[in-house]
Amino acid sequence: MQPNWIAGKPVGSDDILDVVHPWDGRLAGRVGLATPQQTEEAVAAADAVCREAAALPAHVRAAALDHVQRRLTERADEIARLITAESGKPLKWARVEVTRAASVFRLASEEARRWSGELQRLDTDPGGVGRIAMIQRVPRGPVLGVAPFNFPLNLVAHKLAPAVAVGAPIVVKPAPKTPLSALLLGELFAETELPSGMVSVVVVPNERAGDLVADPRLPVVSFTGSGPVGWGIRDAVPRKHVTLELGGNAAAVVCADWASDADLDRAASRIATFANYQAGQSCISVQRVFVDRTLAGPFADRLVAAVRALRVGDPWDETTDVGPLIDVVAAERVEAWVGEAVTAGATLLTGGVRDNSAFAPTVLADVPPHVKVSKEEIFGPVLTVTTIDGVDAAFAAVNDSRYGLQAGIFTHDIRVAMRAQAELEVGGIIVGDVPSYRADQMPYGGVKESGVGREGVRSAMEDLTHERVMVLAV
């Protein structure tokens, strides 16, 4: 049984949570749910250590992050298997996740060493002659990090690494369906020289998360997950600093100039892969595809062929591209949404079949704009293809969404790329590729109902801190 990690120490519980493998329901691990008293100990420890944590020398924070990065690399195969066991993610994608998480801690250690603030001259006006401002960023206070199930290691890393880098204590609440990877990170931090109380990982049922959110000793909440829950948190604690990464229904545009056979093959392959690579359970999975009318026929044929070529099945098979969804309930919801679209007049080009918790990669055309697969985040292996006439229509279609996380634009035209940067209502634009590309050091987040604030190591460090100004009169 896996313990919680409270103030750097393993703590057991008699309230047992079974973590099951989504593909076949086998037991992946057992976790003791943290009791209310244990979560109180975690929060109290974070509160007690906050001044010591903020004053830690950069080399101490960086060394702890280096240690975690090194241990992730040493244990990469074991940890990839842990991710597959608890989430059903195909093993080849789990290996990628471990590599990315190790990179997050490396990036954070580098940022911790150069996190220095700035000097600002004040003699731009006569009253400032002989004065200079020193501006530093200091932690807002202890952090509550709430992570989802779809990247059970890397998205927890994106909570832990920036907090440790700036010297902010953090209490992490992982998703109850996938707590094992987060607990392993708690174990790795316990091996470091960080002060007791700086890192805790507590597994609690979602219905008890509100107590952590409301606790005034955790003035910062960093949440990644569903929109209703995220906005509910922000409404519940309006005086806290809340950052939200809430997903979207990411669009890819195939422009008229992306016309060669090689171009179309690349777009079809990339879109097919990244609409389905996490069984569609990624905030930036391709969901909506808009293709110029001049390319619609040949592109659709290539796309359907690329989707059908994906290998679906047992996530332990090294050749599997698409595994199960997180549970049967999620697969049934995807099945219902696809059924709604087909009933409303959509054309099913491939897929549409559920097998227990797995759903076949699916392509829909002629999808009415009012159905859920057009308007909402499906979080499943389903994409829609719509024919459009020109860039103006394409950009209007991308923006016709409550969400705005990232978009992909397949074009060679720099003028179209610059227009996309100016006009698309999203947090990130990927030119020449799918919207699913993410580098862990770059700012990552959205607009509209996709959230507020930014992840990405340095951006998150800024979110967890505020400016403190000292003026020196010399």
C-alpha cells in the first residue's frame, strides 16, 4: 500500500483506495486516503515552514530539483510502467511523459539559479535622481496544487517544480484515479535536503477537496482540470490567487497553400496521431479540423486512412498507439456524444465503436454546430472535419468557441501566420503543426473558458510570486 507523503514523511491510513488499470480493471495499486487530521498536518506544516522556505538559498532549491530530475531518469522504466498501470496510457506515451517530467525539474533547477529580480533606474524624472529600485519576486505563500488524471506525473511536476524553485511550500492533491505517480514524486522529494513541510502529497476524495481550497493558510490555488470545477474554485475563494488550466476543443486549420502530397500526408498523420494519442484525453488534443475546400477531398481520404492505421488496444503492448479512456463512464459519455452527432446528421467516416473502456478513434464530417462534439471538450478520441472557404472563414470558425487554449495552422505563408497571431483568440498558436505541441518551458494556458494564468516553468514561477520593491537613496 502506498502512503501519503506529509511534510516529507510517509503516513499510512486505514481508509484504502484501490487504483485500477483502466484497460482490464486489474489492481494497479492501493493507497491510504489521507484522513482530515493528516491533511491538517500537511497544511499546518506548509504554513509553519513558509518563511524558511522563502529564505532558502537558490543552490538548496536547485539541488532538490536536480535530485528529483536525476531520480526520474534513473527510474524511468519503472515510472513509465506505473503511469500505464494507473492511467491506461500506452507505454510508449508513458515513456515520453517521464522524459518530459524530468525536463520540467531540470528547467526549474536552472530557473531557480537565475531567479534574481531586476534593477530599475528612477532618475528618469528629477525627483528620482540619486535613487534606484530593486525589484524582487517573493512567494505569495503556500500553494495548493490540484492535478488531473490525464498526465499523472508531468502535470504534478508542473505544480511541484515551480513552487520549489521559488521557495513556496506546496500541498499537492492528485486525482484519486491516478495518485501513484504523484506519491512517487513525494517519495523523491523526501530524499532531498528541503525543510520538513515544504512538500506534501495527500490523496483525498474529490468531495473533500473543498476544505483544502477554502483553507486560508493556502493563499494560492493552482488547478488543472475540468471547467465547472475550476471556475467553482475561483468563485468560492475570490480573495485567493487562483490559476486555472481548464482545457478546450482545440482546432487545426489546413490552409490552401498546404497543398503538396507531402504536406497533406504530414498534416493527416500529425492530426490523426494527436487527436488520439492519449485516447483524446489531452487539453490540446485535436478536436476540430477546418480544411480549405480546395484540399477537402484528398485531405479527408488521407486523414481517415491515418486514423485507421493507428493501433488500438492493450496499453502494455509497445506498439499500441491508442489505449482506453480512464474508465467505462468516460467511454460511455464519448459514445453518447458521437451518437448525438450522428443522429443530428453528422457523417461517421470511421470509428464510433466502444469496447468497454476503449473507444475506436473516430472521424466525423458534416457535424451540426449545435451538438456537443462541436461545442464542448469531448476528451476522447474523436475529431470533426469541416470544409471552409479561405482563411477568413477558418479563423472565424476557430474563434467560434467558448474555449481558447491552442490552435494549429498548417500554412507556409508567413502573412497567414502573422494574422493568426493577431486574430486567433487562443493562448498559443502552432504554425506548421497541430495545436497539441507543448514545450514545458514556454507559457502555456488559455483565454475565455480555457482558464486564467499560465503554466510553463518560469510563467508558473511568476504566478506563484508577487513583486516586492525596495528603493535605495544613494
